[in-house]
Amino acid sequence: MLSLRLLRVGMAIGFFIAAFGLTAQSNAAERPPNIVLIVADDLGYGELGCYGQKWIRTPVLDQLAQDGVRYTQFYAGNAVCAPSRCCLMTGKHPGHAAIRNNGRAKEQLDLKNQLGWEFPGQNPLPADELTLAEALKAAGYATGAMGKWGLGHFGTSGDPNTQGFDLFYGFNCQVHAHNHYPNFLWRNRSKEPQAGNDRTLNGETYSQDQFVAEGIRFVEENRDQPFFLYLPFAVPHLSIQVPPATLESYKNVIPEADYKHRGYLEHPFPRAGYAAMVTHMDQGIGDLLDKLDELGLAENTVVIFTSDNGPTYNRLGGSDSEFFDSAAGLRGRKGSFYEGGLRVPLIVRWPGHLPEGETRTQISAFWDLMPTILDFAGQPIPEGIDGESLKANLESAEDGLKRETLYWEFPAYGGQQAVRWQNWKGIRPNLVGKTPSLKLELYNLANDPAESKDVAADHPKVVEKMKQWMTELRTPSSRFPIPILDKIAR
């Protein structure tokens, strides 16, 4: 596996040098921008103040939106963690992506038993995937990731250290990340004990604070070269856990008496605790931005903020998404291909290079971020990906993408498929189970963003277009089969 990996990375480096000659060494006259990519976990479209939130305070991210560009029709790679992050890292939509669901392969479980891992990790990215981190590393960037990986444990082809990251610090397995006061975190392939923690409701070392501190240290250590800092935070994914000082600012402010907490660790103030988690994340981002200012790096750093999917259902862990209107009135939650499960915030700031305080309605998704970031870095966009660069659209709303559609598929949560085309959204919500169906629902998001009225019967030509794209835009996956669709492909 290692020799294949070295060959693949060598080929990638050769592609970037021979074809374009744009490595940091050959472009020393003008240093390319640093990239900071922040991904919240299960943060809903409506959970930031700049997207309409009324209860939860997010002053740092609200200011980031005022200083940059905010998108209102941006979508996650998928409706749950691992497949969404795969789309982010590889620039491919779910019909072509290597990882299309959570879970783990048998060989991963075998390794867990052999190596004594507490947590098995998820299905690994294949060795032949070119990731965003690998592309930037080949171009001379220092690369670091602090947070939750979820794309393969150490020793597999999905190992973050062999997928382009010089430094990984955090949770490799998403199950490990279900508690924010862990016994240990990974520093590359070594466990680092976390003082005063025993995976109960409270502890002494809050993982989110550790990720921010490591991110700041990474910036300080790499200030003299281009760097790519990836912060796939584990908050506000549950359990509900937050340092007491931030919690106190919400206690007795948000009503609790009418809400029964469900799932994960029981919290005495679940609504206040959840709001405090988001605010605490916001504060940590502020600390990082302050460091960029202090080091004189803000003007040459692109900061991107988004979320990996929509907010969770109450029954899945305890956050009250209805109370907070976490999906901003959109239908569905995490795991769903209705808008609430897929539409997420996107904020991009690059002082002096991008407009300030502008909003974009360009329909776009996670797989567009890889080419966008490479475009910012002055690097070529690899062939064979599905994403398109948003750089021109960020610079001017008049410049849109050429692509017609967005496509998703998901073998879980009933088995789902969806296409976004112009204002139309086509969904097949019941592809797997005892009675799978190819029935397609159609919604006009221009006048029905809540997807409350299925208008498929009124628009047969649009329905046929949707069905055609749902066949053409996917490559069947033996690891993530959807039998009713795979039969059509054959």
C-alpha cells in the first residue's frame, strides 16, 4: 500500500510541477494565500446570527460574513458526516465519491481487533484518491488538520498522514468524537492523553479548545510558508458538553422546562448547553482570527466556514432543533435529502481580494470547495472531479458556474437520491427497504423552499429530466450499493 501511495503522490507532484510549474518554490515572487477551512459538525443552516438565528450568539462568524461573502444556496456533500467530508476532500459528488455512507468495512474491524483500537474508524478513502491536502502539499503548502477525520484509521489507505496531512490532531473515528471530554486524542499515529477526562458529562480538557490551540500553534509554526489549516470541528455534534463559563451565559436565559432531553449524555440544561457549544466554537474561531491579525497574516489568508450537514433530530442526541429553528424553516434534518438535511452555511473571507458584506445565491456544494481553494492557491484543477471553482463568483455575482445540476445519493436512511436543477429539486426518498420505490417527488424551491407541495404530477417534462440525470450522474458502488438503481445502470 505504501509503495502505491508514494507512486500516486509522486505522480501528483509531477503533474503540478511539470504541467504548470506553480509550486511555492517556482512562485516565490508572490506567495500564494494561506487557506483556513473550518467545518462545523451538524450545524444547521439557521444556527448563525447572519443566517437568522435569534437565540444563539455568533458575533465572530457574523462579522466574518460582514467582512466577506455569504452563500444562501450552498449544500453539504451528503446528509451525514463521512460521505460529506469525502466530497469535500476529493471534489467529487456522491454519485462518484469513494465514500457514500458512514459505517466501516470488515477489514477496518479486523484491524481494530489486531491493534487494540478503542474505536474502529470509518471506511477508508482509497489509496488512488487525490485529496485537497495532497494537492496543496504538492504545491509547497504545510498541511494540518485538527478535529474529526472520519475517512479511515491510521494504518489504512485513509490514514490522514498518507492522505496529505503533515499533522493530524484529534478524533480519527467519529464514534470517538461523540464525547468532547475524551481520554485521549491522536497526534498523528500516537495517542495523547487528555488530563482530567473520563468521557463523562464534564472534564478538564475540552477537545474543541485543544483543536483551536493546535490550530493557532500550527499557524505560528508555519507563518513563513503557505499553509493549509483544516479544522473539521466536532461541535456542535452531540453529546451536549461545554465549559461551565460559556454555559453560564445562557442559563436562565433560554427556557428549559418544556423540553425533555433525549439520547447521549443527559444534560441538566440541554438548550442552554447546545447554544453555548455553538457560541464557544464562535469564540475559538475569534481567537484564531486574532492570531492571524497579530502575525500580519490576515490579508493573505482565505478563511472559509461551513458545516458538514444539517442539524440533528432531537431523538438522535438531545439538541432541540425545533426550538432553535436550526434549519431556518427548511424541511428535514441530518440524514435527509430535503433541504434541511443538506443546505448549510458558507462564508468566505479574503481581505482586499473579495467583496465585503455581499451575498451569493449561486447553487453550489462541498465538491466545489476543492477546485475553489486550488484556484485561490494558483494551482491547476485536477481532471476527473465534479466540482467547479467558485473564485470568479466570489469576486463578482455576475460570474456563475457552468454546471447545470447538483447530484446526491445515499444508501441509508431509507435510501435516497436527489438532483437540484435551477429552482427545481427532485427527490427519491425511498430507494431501500422492504418496499423500495423509484417514485420521484418534485419541488419548486423558488416558491416552496420548505418543500411542502410535491408538484411532480404538474411537470412531467421536468420529472423526466430528473430521472435521466439520476441515471446518468452516478457510477454504481459495490461497497455502497443501491440495488434498485444498480439494476437500472446494468
